[in-house]
Amino acid sequence: MQKYSPIELEKKWQKIWEETEIYQTPVDPKNPYYCLVMFPYPSGNLHVGHWYNFALADSLARYKKMQGYDLLSPIGFDSFGLPAENAAIKRGLAADQWTADNISQMKVQLKSIGAIYDWDRTLSTSDPEYYHWTQWLFLQFYQSGQAYQSEALVNWDPVDQTVLANEQVVDGRGERSGALVEKKRLKQWFFRITDYADELLDQLDNLDWHDNIKQMQRNWIGKSQGSQLGFAVKGKDLMIEVFTTRIDTLAGATFLVLAPEHDLVEKIVEDQYRAKVKDYQKQVASMTNLDRIQSDNKDGVFTGAYAVNPLTNQRMPVYIAEYVLPEYGTGAIMAVPAHDQRDHQFATKHGLEIIEVIDSGGAGVEEQAYEDEGLLINSERFNGLAKEEAKRAITQYLADTNRAKLVTNYRLKDWLISRQRYWGCPIPIIYCDKCGVVPVPEEDLPVILPLEQEFDNAADSPLKRHPDYLKLNCPACGDSNARRETDTLDTFVDSSWYFLRYTDNHNSQQPFNQDKVNQWMPVGHYIGGIEHAVMHLLYARYFTKALADLGLLEFREPFKRLTNQGTILGPDGQKMSKSKGNVVDPDQYVSQYGSDSVRTYLMFLGPFSQGGPWDDSRFEGITRFLTRLYSLVVDPYEPGDFEADQEMEMVQKLHATIKKLGQDLEELKFNTAVASLMELVSLMQDKKNQGVISNDVWHQSLKYLSLILAPITPHLAEEFWQHLGEEQSVHLQGWPAYDPEVIEQTELTIPIQINGKKRSEILVAQGLDREEVTRLVLDNARVQQLLEGREPDKIIVVPDRIVNIVLD
RNA sequence: GGGCGAGUGGUGGAAUUGGUAUACACGACGGACUUAAAAUCCGUUGCCUUAUUUUUUAUGGCUUGAGGGUUCGAGUCCCUCCUCGCCCACCA
């Protein structure tokens, strides 16, 4: 009896695989398959979630390779970002060194998975070889008008004097300073993602992604069709533009509400209300976004101005209120209190008129807004129309006098890409007093991020205080007072094209060779966490489309098929977190039980997209299985009395398992793949104990077993393969073909139901037709006994499946 | 408030996509091995019922969150409701 010692065994094979370089990516793929995992941030530790993602994706990659595909399965690091900068500030470490240390530590952990990665294909976004091309792409975007500068409302931290990303605002306070975050207008860089809003929306239909993710992207893009119309302000030559999806309710619009930040407020406010308006604006500006969303109160103040309802010519007071958001639509609404609950609350609070214009069928609109369907009333010439008809008619009526038009509105905003941060990709732009905004010439790329950097903890981008970096001669006119842009790019920019770079990661002349990128892309299967459902996946799609329009790519969608794995929870069923003390360290299990065990455990946990809590007792079940498996293959087989039936049963099971495993791996149903392997192993163990299999068939069966184990437990499979006398690696073999004729059973036991309940079963030849089966069933003694002489009303026969006898 | 998804034994889950519900495992119980324990191996294990019964084996009925529907047949399809999870959200 040999003992299964996974640690030595796995180390041995990992070393051999590396030395023999069996995982090199083919240079000229004839039959390419690109299997991609979302690259990790180099935090310094590979956690269980990474394992779940990478190890199981590796099984898919291995299966694809065995199927004969030319495989690209790379890994890299999303290595720009705030944690490195914080480490630099808090612990005085150099950000690049901290990052490099973490990457080398994570490479060791990644190698312990025993994955198929081609380490020559790796990349890090903070590597100048990489960000050279991020900058180059930015310049292409700038030249084509996709990148532009504009003022924007941003999260401003008044203590640190810096802009914060939304993710850096926690409960309305700055993550580091703890100060209440304000909104402020500042000049920022943007990508024109809204140009692609419709395409990003429409092409979702053609993607093999889960509906959930598609729906999240649709919500994010937030397309809505409506009308934009102008309301004249009394006594002023001004129009207030409003976006509405319910222009049919126009006659019921009794007041207007502007966002407190709206530009026109200044111009329309009457003197006696000015002080109150200013006070209110200040109050709202100091509110956190969270407060503003969560508070349900309908506070607001009157501006003293009146507008005119273009349909009824009624006078409409103009208010400002926090419940109208500056970013959406035009930042102003027409309020229809009878048919919108928010407007209703506001009207009730401020004593404003409520006019029913959609027939509520007697429900009334005094207590609450009537938001259901109905025909128009109190709407002059439009009375009696239904919703859609009314929308068209009213828009048409107002369009004739140029006061309304049909518009499409999106929730999606242009992508704000500049960050006042140090550890990011420098934006290759120069400001010159004489020439204005000057892009860095391509031959001067990359703009290298200075590694020697003083951090003084207090303020905005430390690059502003780096004289060598900041000041330079203008490349256009030579003026010596030119300054570099000190903002860096949002790290989502780095990760929006890394999958393209993998196809040609050593190219020093271009971001990628076009032939290569078009050969490998789009990605065959992209696997990663659901937390990237919107941002990363939307940005990567946008990048692909924009680059296709620049003529750099021949495809417009990067990821044909996407799977989001579930979350592995702590043993207590809660999300793992250091503060809860429920973090499971995969290294501990790998160093004790080996990679194959951790892989198989994670596979067997449940459906891949579901995740679930870590459970030690189940883990032991897996090591038990692998130990049994090891002894099944390695302990010698001693044939006894050969029995053809038993051998046939085993061979059948073997072929059925080959078929099942292939289907399951293709669909990422790892849990049932492992279950069917367990069934096969139990059966083989049983036959081995009995010694009823001929020597040749036994040996052959073990070879098949090793082959189908290869994607799942790659180390163990390799060990078995060698044990069986093979010289070449199991990972260079083809996926075995199953024999459909072997699987097909000549005789089947099918159930006999009476009135839908199983009462008996019968053994019939495979493929027997309805009449034959019916005759056999009726002749069956047990069936006759059950029928007690009653005549069947009807007999349903589904060949090879079931018989149902229907009695009255 | 809107969207998506889920609810199956003590537990994780499976179910050929409308055709034998509970595969595979964990746990539990019983047994073998052992001076003993661990490990390992073998057996039992949805619930209720009735009969026989130290062991044993049968009999009938019920069962996929609740209720209704379609169907010869529903975990699966349709309707209503309940609960949970995730995402979005004063979105005009």
C-alpha cells in the first residue's frame, strides 16, 4: 500500500511542468480559445475567492486544451491603485517596491494552484512597458475626441483638499480624513462613453451572459424615452427646460421644481426670497449624498418666480428642492402632484394645487397620487385620450410652437477618468501658457511616474510638489514654463484593455499587433466576480468599441461568454472579513492537503455561480475521496474470476462518465462533474475488490480515468499517468472520446404508473415502439393484478422512458 | 419603489429541462478491525402508517415555501401569496 502524499507529489510535478515548459501558448493558433480570469489586485495575499475563480477556470482551460484548442490562459496584476499609495504614506514604503513584493509573493501562491498559466504572458498595469500603451491609447482617444476636459461636480474633501472617488466616500465622509464630503465643480478629464450608450445597450442582447448582469448594465445605462419641454418664466426672457416621461399629465403640472444647484436659480430668484434660497442651497450642499437619498422629506423653498403651463396657461410657482437631482435629465421637473407620489408629498407639505388629469375612476387624488392607467380629463382638447396617444398628441402640439421635442435620456454619464492620486498611470498631457493643452508627443512616451516621491500626508496629488516631474519645456513652442498634468488615470482605464495586451504582451512598438489580437479575441470565456458586473465590464466593452472605431480592432465586443462565480463565505455563513475573524486562508489547506484537494473541494461545494460557506468537515470528505482514488489506481490489481457482465457494466459507466464530465466542464457544472467521478470510482473500487475485470480492460480503464481527471486534479492525474507507464505528460493528451454504442443500453427498466403514480416497472428492449410496449405491459402479471380487471381508459407510452395507465 | 434570482431530507446539494424526486457528499446511527482510540472498511438513514418483529422484512399513504390552475403526468409551465438573497433607486 502506497500512501497518498499530495504535498511532495504536487511539488514534483509543478517543477517538472515548469522545467519542460509544457504550458507555452501557441504562437500561431489555428484553433484559438481564450480563457480569461479577472486579474487580481496585488494585495499581497491570494484569498479563497481568488482560488475559487482561478482554480476552477483552470479546469475549464485544461479541458479546452485537451479538446484540441490552441489555448491562451494568462494571468496578470491590476497593480495601480490606492492601497499601494496608502502603504507608502502610512508605512513609508515605496509604492512600487510594496507592489513588486506583493506580486512576487502572489506569484508563489498562484503557482501553488498548479494552473496552466504561461508565465511568459504575464503583465502588470503599473509596469512602464504596460502603461506606455495605456498612455498611447489615451492620446488616440484625445485626438479622436473621445477624451475631453470639462468642469464636473466632484466629491471634495475639505480637510485633505482633494477629490475623492465615489468608492472613497464612506457614509458621506472622506475615507481617510473623516471629513464631511462636499460637492465641488472642478476641471476633470472624461471619456465620452455616452456616445456608445445605445450600442452598449443593444449589443447586450447578443452576449452569452447571465440575464442578471445584462439587466444591471441596462439599469446603469438607464435609457428612457420622453419629452423635453420649455416653461416660460413670467416677467423674464427665460425658459426652464424640463425632461419628462409623462407629458400626458402636463395639464396637471401645477408647479416646477429645480435642483438647488441648477444654474437658473440665480437668475430667477426674487430679491425677497434670495436669503432663504441661499441658506437652503448651502444646507443641501453640506448634505451627504447618502442623506439626500435616504431622507424622504420633501423640503424645499419658493424662489418667488412663476412659470406658465403651456397647455393651460396657468401660473406655476417655481421651487427648489433637494429631491430633484442636478445630474439627471435637465435638473428640473414639472411637478404633477395628482399622479406622482413625490410631487404629491411636496404639494401637500407646501399647500400647492393638486389637479386630477388622469381619470382615477373615483379613487381620487387627495390622499395620494394616482399612478395607474386612465383616460385624460381636465386636459382641454386632449380629454379622453389614452396615455401613449396623449403623449404623442401633446408633444406634437407643443412641437409646432417649438416648445417641446421627443428626447432620449440616459442615466449613464461620461466616464470621469482623472484622479488626484500618485499611484496611477500619468495622463500624458502638458499645459503651456502659450499653446494651451498639449498632448505629449508619442516618441516621448511613456511619461514615467517618478518613483522617488515625498509624501506629506496632507494634501492632493503629491506629484504637484515634484519639481522634476511637474516642470518642463513645452514640446510645441519650447516655453520653459510648461507644466505636466499631475492627475493620473482611474485604474479602471488600466483594466479596460489588459485582455488585449495578453495577446502580444512583449510588443514594444504597439499596444498589440493587430493580427494577433484579432486572432485570439474575443475572449471565449471570461470568469470573475459579480462585483464587476457593471463598472469594469461596461468600461471594457466601451474601450473595445472605441478602439474598433479607431481601426485597431476588428470586433466590437470583448467577452462572448461570461460567468460570474459566487462568493465563498466564512464558516459562519457571513462574508469573510478580518473584523469578523472568519477569514479562511487557502494557503493553510494547500500546504496541508494539497492543491488538488482544495480544487476538488471548491468544485464540489455547490453550483459555481452560487458559492457558499466554507466547511471543514466537508473538506475532509474530499481528502477521503482522493485517498481512495489514489489507492484504486496505485495499489496493484489482482484479477480473480472474470465476469463479462460486470466488466460491461464498468465499461459502460466509464464511457457514460466521460460524456457527462465533458458536458459538465463545458457548462462549468463542476459539482456534478465531481459527483459523477465519485460514482465511477466507487463502482471501479467494487469491481476491483471482486477481481471480475480482465487485466487489459482494467489497465485501459485506469488510463481513461487519468485522462478525465486531468482537468480536475491535474497533479494526481499526472502521477497516475506516469504510474501507468506513460512517458508524455497527461496534459498533452487529447480528451478521450466515449463510444455512444457502449453507453446505449440494450435493455431498459422503465416505470409503470397507474394514474400518475409509480406502481411497477418492466424490463424492455431499448427502442421498442409504443404498440409493443403496450402489449408487454398489459400482459405483465403484476399489472394485471393491479388492474383488478378494470379496463384502462388510456395508455400513455413514452418510448424508453415511462408508461402511464390511466383509469377513470 | 424597480429589476434579477432562489426556496427540495438534520446539512451542502442532484434531477436527462414536463417523465421513477431526494443522485453525490456531509452528519448521524449500527457493525467489523483494535487492549482502547483515531484512521479505514461494510451497512442503515425523507416523513408517517400498519403488520410481523430481539434481529428482520413487507403494506399503504404523504412529501420539493403556501394555495390554486394547465396536463395522462408538475420540483420543473401559468396565476396569487409568503420568505430570503443580490443589484439599482426621490431617475422625473
